[in-house]
Amino acid sequence: MRPQSQISTSSPPWLWPIDLKQYDKTPILTETEWQAVSLFSTISGGDRWSLHSIELGYLQRLLSPINDALNFMGIRPRDMRVVRRDMVRSMVRQHSAFWS
């Protein structure tokens, strides 16, 4: 019989699956980002293909962490559009990035 003191019951700590250090977490929106989120939030479904690539570039800092999390979770593209739209609409209401 094995002594109880030799059996490990602890598990390793949980780690975030996405490295948050890679993102710019500045809570303040630039004027250009503000204009882009305002436009993006008005598009039905938040379809990123409905925006010109210039506007998408302005949203890259804000959408990258959202897209990475949704991709990691395996969310369907149709549902991803809705989540992105809702997140951007929240940024418009709060006048800040979702990090704030």
C-alpha cells in the first residue's frame, strides 16, 4: 500500500489560451477608430466584408482580440459577425475600447 503523502492531488494552474500581451489594450479610441466603429456598428450583422479595407485596418487593434477569442472557441462565422457587431456597438455606447 502506498502512503497518501506520495499521491499528488494538485493540478497545474489554468492558463489563458490566448496571450493577452500581444494586444494594445489602450482604452481610449482614436478619432479614426471612433469613426470606424461608428460606421461598423451601423452595418447589419457587423459583416466585416461590408466595410472598405481602409476602415477594417482602423479596426484591427479592436477586432483582433475578439476574432482570436472567437476563433479559439470555434464559433461559427455567422455567429462571429453578431458578436463583433455587439462588441463594437458597446464600444460606441461607452466611447471606449472594450478593454476599459
